[in-house]
Amino acid sequence: MHAVIAEDSVLLREGVSRLLLEGGFDVVETCETADDLLTKVRDSPPDIAIVDIRLPPTHHDEGLRAAIEIREHHPSVGVLVLSQYLELGLVMKLLSVSADGAGYLLKDRIGDVKEFVGAVRRVSDGGSAIDPSIVSTLLSKRRTDGPLDALTPREREVLVLMAEGRSNQGIADVLVITLRAVEKYVSSIFSKLGLPSSGSESRRVLAVLLYLRA
């Protein structure tokens, strides 16, 4: 799989590049600015673009705006946004249309190499990767009288993993339970939250996140 990295920190850019190379990716381009990223994606679309949310010259939201533009004009390119801090408003901008082929991770997650490379692979395959702290934060801000209170502790664990973008099998592997058990938990969660079932793993991520945000 071909990857492009947009990150103005040389150390982080080279570090991510090395991790991806060791994980079986072909890092075809690296760049420091959003304009360079958009040019490289336009000239030769990769499978995935890994983008710092804040890039020169202002270090405000150039990376995010570039990521949204890539999703709009190059839907076949997965986009994984990296951020130093959790910014819920920017997360929802990135996922406003769909969570397919999109991800948002805090840079601290890069240290868990296996999880990070797995997240990159999920996004490049058209899935999603949402930082678990996002779901935890949204859960902590929930209404005290909402349907989330009806979830059992195990269902909450499944909900967090589901919103991260993990498949049912992935959830089963993390929690060391059977696939059938996960399917029952997911069905119960959808029922309690009033969410329709969907064949798309990433669409259900978006549905859950939008529900929690509300």
C-alpha cells in the first residue's frame, strides 16, 4: 500500500515513515505543508495520506482542511489525521459525511506501533480508526438520563471498541470473547441506542459518534 505523510516535524515524519516501511507500506512521498500534500495526492493518489492536523504556515487547521479536501476530491484515498490534542469539533468536521476511509488519532498512539500500523491499515482499506479517548470523552459528557445509562459495563467496552472502528472479530480478539458474544452485545447496543444496524463497519462508527455527540 502506498502512503503519503504530511508532517512538519522532521523527527516525527521520519519516525512514522520508518514504522510504516517496517509495517509493509511503501511511503512514496513526505512533505511539510498542506499545499505540497494536495499537489502530491493530485498528481499520484496514494492509498492513504497521514496528515498532521496543524501545518505551516499558521499551524492552525491547514492539515484538517487538506484532509477534508482530499476526502471530497479523492474518495479512494484514506485519510488519517494526527493531532497533539483532542479537539472534538475538528473530529466531527472530518467525519461529517462519512467515517469510511477516515481516522483521527492522538500522536501519543504512535508509540503503540502494532495498534498504530493496524489503524493505518484499516483506514487505507476503507475502514476507520477513531482515538479511544474521543469516545471516552463523549461518554463522560453524556446526559445522565439518556439511553447510554441502560448499557451494561461490558456493552460500554464494546461501544468504545466499536466506535474506534474495530470489526466484530477485532472486538472479540481484544476482549477475549467469542464472535457470537460480540454480535449479541452489538445488537443490544444498537437496540438500546435506537440506531439502525448497518453492513458498513465505519458507518456504524459515525452513527455512534454522532449519537454520543448529541
